[in-house]
Amino acid sequence: MKTFTLFFLLLITLTLSAQTATIKGIVKNTDKKPIEGVSISYLNNGTTSNKNGEYQLNVPANFEVSILFSHISYKSLQKKINIPKNKTFRFSPTLSIKIEEISEVIVEDYTKDAEGIIKINTADISKIPGANQGVENILMTLPGVNNNNELSTQYNVRGGNFDENLVYVNGIEVYRPFLVRAGQQEGLSFVNGNMVQNVKFSAGGFQAKYGDKLSSVLDITYRVPQNYGVTLNTSLLGGSLTLEGISPSKKLSALIGIRYRNNSLFINSKDIQTNTNPNFTDVQAYLTYVINPKLKIDFLGNYSLNNYNYTPKTRRTKFGTIAEPLELIVYYNGQEKDKFKTSFGALKAGYSVNDNLNLSLTSSTYHTIEDEYYDILASYNIGEVNNDFASENFGEVEFSEGIGSQLNHARNSIDALIINTEFKANFKKNNHQIDFGIKYQNEDIRDQIKEWEIIDSVGFSVRPPDETVNNQPYEPFSGNLTPYKSIDTKNNVKIDRLVWFVQYSKNKNWNNHKIWYNIGLRSHNWNVNGEGLNTSNQIIYSLRGQFAIKPDWEKDMLFRFSGGMYNQPPFYKDLRDFNGNINTTVATQKSLQVVVGNDYSFNIWNRPFKLVSEVYYKNLSNVNTYTVDNVKIRYRANNNAEAYATGVDLRLNGEFVPGTESWVSIGFLKTEENYNNQGYIARPTDQRFKFGMLFQDYVPNIPNIKMYLNLVFNSGLPGGSPSYTNSFDYQNRLNAYKRADIGISYVFADNNNQHKTRWLKNVKEFALGFEIFNMFDVQNSITNTWVRDVYSKRFYGIPNYMTPRVLNIKMDLKF
């Protein structure tokens, strides 16, 4: 099948390559002198003029195309042509010198690079293939950003965990659900990719204005509509509808997004046979009203409802080795019903006092109600598989090594309300900038955890690992029957926070070298109280700074130095230990960080490229250790550890193919922790090596056929050990995570290809294509299911495989 597909695409390419024509000539200026380095392009295909101003370009025959001649020092020129098949059209344009003031643009771009911010092209958000398409899908291809669960939008950065990342939408911090324990339960990310205007990301060393987390910042800006438009995206996984418009008075603009997703295509393709209907829906609205040129009001609202109904039937998983193959066969009874309902609203008033001073006041409310109910009985059998190729029973289970059952029960619910008000001021004058902000936040969390697990092996109850050792079945055990795991708690916790920051930035010239620096101070005071809890009040300060220099060298290089104190005061999840009990005295986790970076911009094949290199080191104290099970994090709720993280991140991006941006990322990381002075061991996020590639291409003679390739390789994580075991006793690693997703589409219309006739004349963008997720069908696992056989005293770790190869068909349409 693969050979036939490749042959078919090659045949089409060769057939259409003959249906071309040629345009060539000499590009000159008004003085009749040839111009070197002029870009001559149509759609995503193009060439450049040589030192004599000569160029030659193949174009589709018998088809009207628009050729663009552009150069940084000259005014652009556009020429529409329609050339017969196998003919050559000579065209020698004259370009006029372009005179314009660009100093402000240079300062803006330089400052952005100096801050160590990665800016992501928003046009790629809906095009890059991935099981969870969106902004986070692109982040996974960046160095230092990892996640081995393609059904999750969560990510860890440079040795941190999922809870250590800041996410802002239009300057408002957003939160994730509390009870989600598996990626397949998550559904939709808060960020709606069709509403995004700007995406900025920092993997460390960020400014004081960004907040109190240890790892990263994702800063999203939604766009303000300038005209009417409708965007429709549909696929086998669901769809989205985005409406935008502006009032006749130009004062009120509205951007509304509706999304629906169903993960059945992925879940029903796994080795567990189920009846499941996981569906996720959300509605977002961004409204802007301009009262007068100085005052405007913004509203951002979101409502999401995630239903996860799961009824497993059977499971058959082969594991072991070629010499000793085993198979786990499980029969299930029961079901799981989860519901995650979230509402969010924020009102922001922005006032421009003058050209130098801007003020804003924002008030937001986040409310989530989450229910997790399940009763699932699993009866399992572990058997030896016949590995004799000559046998009629090859691949069948011949001998059972372990028989048992497992019963899981939960009635968990959480009701969380977070309200805050924030004032910010921004003052700019000449090359100076001062930012100030103060925020008050109240968190009201009402949580109930009632879950237990009973394990039976060949008729003997398996007791908790920390209880008295028994020698069943060789010796009788007279103790009470207790579940393997049992939690029954109710918590009502309230947290008040007062946060402020102030920072100063400046850019200047020093002996023709460009310099930018920033220094900032943050303060975070919080108070924890609740029913039956001791009140705790704490305060911390964070001092941070950044420095960048762009030398006046022939080579375009920029050097960055950043770091300081990065603290993370405890959120509700950090206060809750393995047994669901609240420890109000949990202190802030502290980190001293240093990041040294270099940006090197250069040209290869007369096309722009950029190499970004960063070396970082984090020294962490007061560490609140945790375990990770799929995407659920459980904290010890103490500060009895110290840790460190160090590594190197490299990213090369540029036009590997003319007119497109692709990149390759490589990351090396080592992070370890020392709990209670027992010695350093790998942290749960110790992902030593990461390789990511995002590659875009098109068929040269049919540029409307686009291809997007997303490759990720992550070395194995520590983990897969039984729950509640001593991590110092289990330091095995899971297998490496390998994944390749590809998307191919045909673009009928876009900004460079507009139609004036037929039904496409009213269409701004229209593309139809398909995606293959995990196209090499690699069996990746993120956790192990541990099954115990009391009789043989053996534990079996059966891998829980992620999604296999899946085909998806999609359509993108914009009016």
C-alpha cells in the first residue's frame, strides 16, 4: 500500500511537470543597472536573481499566475501572466528604490529576540498534524518541551512538570481542570487556535511581569476583527466554527468560536475494546468596545463541557520478549462516567492617558465543577504465548501464569471558584520602559475524594505495600482485610493572594552595539485557611534580570543572559498529599536559574535561517516531590527535597523549502532530586534527549498540494513502577517515545490564490486533505499496569499503549 501511494504521487508529479512554461529576464533599477538578490515568486515557489540580475522561473502552463518581484531596498512589483505550454515569456522589470523609515521596526524585532521569546506563526496552528491539534501541538516540536501523551495538551519544560507552566490569554491567566488523570479525558485546550493573533513562548529566564511559576510562559493574544468572516474546520474528530465581525460604527467587534471534538477514533483503536463516547464542547467569545480613542473595554468568556463515558469490555496486550512472550487477557465489568464543566469570564478596561502611559484594570472569574465516578471490575489472566512458528497454535495462550481480579471505585468531585482583580500600568518614553502591576486573588476549593482499589490474586487479597509483610499462600494471615489503596477525605480550602511586580527595561547603543536590559522585582503573599485547618500566611520575593547585546559585527548575532529567582507558591493541588490530606504549611518551591543564549541569523541557498542556542541551569530548593501517573500529578505536600536541572537546547529554523518555514529542535536534559538526603535520583520528568522536527513542503509543479510533517523522538522517562512505591527502589525507564504525523492537503484558495468566478469567488481559504497520525504505527507507552501473582510472588508490568496509526480526513473553509 505504501509503495502504491508513493508511485501514485510520483506519477502525478511527473505527469504535471511537463505542463509548465518559463518566465525569464533581467531585473534592473531605474539607472538600468542589474539588481542581485531580487526574490521572484508565485505562491510558495520562487527563485532569486543572480549578480547580473538574471532570473528564470518555471510556472504552470495555461494558468494565470501572479509573479511577485521583491527586494528589501526596492518597491515590490507584481505581474500577472498566462503562458502556453512549453513556451518562454521574457519579462525584464525595472524596480524603483524604496525609501521608508524602519528604525522602529528594527527596535521592536530586536527587543523581542533579546527577551528570549519564541514567536510562533499562527497560520501553522490549524495545519500542523497532531492528535491534539493546536498551539500546544506546535510547542511539542520545540527544544526543552516534552510530553509523551499525544492525547494531552499538557507539557513539561526543562525538567518541570505540567503544573509549572504559566498560560495567559490576552494577559489573563487561565487554569486547567483538577481531576483529569488521563490524556484521553482532557478534550480541548482552552486556547482556540482560530481566534489567535499572536503566540509567544518562553522556556525559561522570563521577566518579572509574567508571574510565579518555575518553568515556562505561554502568552496568547486573541485578534480584534477588522471585518466580517466565517471559518469552518471539520474532520473525523469533530469541528469548529468561528464567527467574526465589526459594527458599522467600528466601535464594537466580536469574535466567537465554537468547537466540538470526539476522541472515539483514537480510543476505539487501542488494544482495549470499549463502548465509549468521549465528547468535548466549548464556546468562546472575545468582544471589544471602543468608547473613545483613549478608552476601550474587552470581554473574554469561555464555557466548556467535557463528557467522558467509558465502558471497557476486553483487553488483550502482548508483552515480554521473543524468547518468552506473554499476553494479558482482561475481561471487564462496570463503567466510568466523568464530567468536567468549566466557565470563565474576564472584563478588561484599557485607558491610554497619553502616548507614553497606558493603564488597565482586569477582573476575571474561573469556575469549574468536576465529577469522576467509576466502578470497574477487571478479571485478568496472564499466559505464556506459543512462539513456535511451526505450531498450529502459534500466538495462542497455552499456560496461565497468573489469575486474579481488580476492583476500582471512585466518587470524586471538586468545585473550584477563582476570582481576581488586577491593575497594570505601562510607561514608555524614548528608550525607557517601566511596567507595574498589582493583583488580588481569592480561591475557594471544595473537594471530595472517595476512592479505593481491591486486588485479588488466585483467591488472596493483595494488601497495601507499606503494611506488614505476609507470606500468603504459604502461611496464613489473620489480619483484617484492607483495600490495596483507599482514600476518603473532604476538603474545604480558601486561599487569598496579593501579588505585585515592578520592572524597568531599556535599550541603547554602545559603540554601535545594541544593548537591551531588564530588571524586575515580584512579591507574592498568600494566606491558606479552611475547615479544620491551621491558618498559614507566607510571603516571598523574586528578583529577576535580563541582558542582551547585538554586536556590530558582520555576522548577525545576538547574545542573551537572563536569570534570577523563580518561585512557585503552592496551589491547591500542591497542598494535598497522596492520601488527600491538606498541609497548609507547604512552602514555596524556590529556584535559582541562569540561561545563556545566542541567536545566529544567516543565509543558506540565498534563503534566511536562524540558529538559536541556549544553555540553562536550575538549582531548586524546598522541592515538593511528586509522582506522575499518565497526566495526574500527586504531591507529597512537603518540602523535603532539593533538585537541579541542566541542559542545552538547539533550534534551527528557516526556509528549507522556499517560501515555507520549518525547523529542527534538539534538547539535552538532566534533572535529579534528593529526597530526605537519600541521594540524587532521576526526577519523573528526566527526559535526557529530545528531537523534534516540523517540516513543510509542496509539490513544485503543483504548489497547491501542501505537506506538513511532524516528527518527535523523546528518550524514555523514569516511571512505570507500581503506585505508592519508593521511587528510590524503582528507577527503571520506559521505552523511548517515537512518533511521526503527516498531513497532506490541496489548497483550492488562499491569500495568494483567489478566484473571481464560480462559487470560489466568495471564499478566502479552502483546503481539503487527510492526516495520518503515528504513521509508522509505533507502540508507545506512558505507564504500566502492574499485575501481581501471589503464588509465584512476581509482579508483571504490562505497558499501556498509546494511540496506534489513525487516518483522519479534514476540511478548512473560510469566507
